[in-house]
Amino acid sequence: MQNVLIDTSPITQDALSYLRDKNTDIVKFRHFADKISQQLLVKALKESDYVATQIETPIGPTTTNFLHGNFIFVTILRAGLSMMPAALQLIPTMPVGFLGLKRDEQTAIAYEYYNNLPKITQDSIVIVADPMLATGGSMIKTLEKISSFSPKEMRIVTVICAPEGIEKVHAQFSNIQIITAAVDETLNDKKYIIPGLGDFGDRYFGTEG
Ligand code: PRP
Ligand code: URA
């Protein structure tokens, strides 16, 4: 699948297994959500630039490589919040933007209830994080907003994708890379991912529908 990078590493797949298991309690769910986010975000940053810089170690001068790029982290509330701690641990200087989107329970179409994006410019590399890409409706709404600022690049980090969501995103934004732990089978009649992991937001925040 073009522009879809599946992280098949054992640590990622192990974390995904705990997240999928309906018997995983909230403590473990939060733990493995954090762990898988770290893994996926590292993958998402793999193709980034370095800048060679002269520094002094306690022993002497050396030239070393620092990560280079104007990264911005945009996360889709609520479930995307779970990916923020890992993102800020990796790049603590990143500005963070939020888009509050909630799928209507009947139609599965997301409506916006909050929007607070940092300044996005033509040299921004925007990492868009949301653990679930189901119909793709929430992601498309987010990408449309971000792309109106013409950033240098947008990358999507998600835990599980449905093929329907990938297709929808790539129909409109063919160049965007999606970094994920799994591409599942399809969606059920309520637009939940099969087999998926259920409702990520409810499991992570301890709510019920
Ligand atoms: C979930 C999930 C995504 C969205 C994906 O959020 O976190 O944002 O659904 O579905 P889509 O691809 O069909 O748009 P939800 O609307 O349940 O809100 P929540 O994060 O507050 O639980
Ligand atoms: N949102 C979720 O949390 N899970 C799904 O399967 C689909 C959307």
C-alpha cells in the first residue's frame, strides 16, 4: 500500500495486542497507548533532516547531528490527546494544536467543537495524531484545515486504520504518509473498525459511549 508505513516491530505489535484485548484494564490500556505512541512517532520522525553542529563534549570538540525541522504536533480530541505525552517527550519544543471533533453516534460524521491551532507556515512539518482512522471523516476535516496554511509536509500517525479511511485520505491527499501499527479489515455498520479495539476514547478516558 503506497504511503502507508506499518510498524511491524515486536514492541509495537505487542502493545497493539494489549490495546486490542477487551480484557485489558484502563491502567494497562493507558500504559500501552503511551508505549505504542512513542514507537509510531519515532517511525514518523525517521525520515527527518539533521543539522551538523559543532559542540564540545567534556573531552573535546566534535561535530554532531541534531534533529532539524519546524515540527508541529496537531492532535484530534479527544483520543489523540493520548499521543501527546510521547510526542512532547520526543520533541519538547513542538507547538501543539488541537482540533476537537466528535462523531455523531447515528451518522458517524464528525462535528467540530474546538479549534486551536498554532501558527503553521510553509516550512512547518505537521504531525497529525489520532489513534483511530475509521471512515477518515475526522482526519479529512483536520487535513483540510492544516493544508489551508500550505505547510511543507503533513504526516499522519495513527494506531489502527481501516482501509476505507486510508482510501478517503489518499483520494484527497495522496502524498501524505500514514504511519500505523495495523490496517484492519473493514468497518462495521456503526463505522467501528473490525476487529479494531473498540472505542479508543472511552477505553483511554474511562467513559462509556
Ligand atoms: C474517534 C477517533 C477519531 C475518529 C475516527 O473519535 O478518535 O477521531 O473517531 O473516526 P472517523 O475516521 O470515522 O472520523 P470520536 O469521534 O469517537 O471522539 P473521541 O475521541 O472524543 O472519543
Ligand atoms: N473510533 C474509535 O474509537 N474506534 C473505532 O473503531 C472507530 C472510531
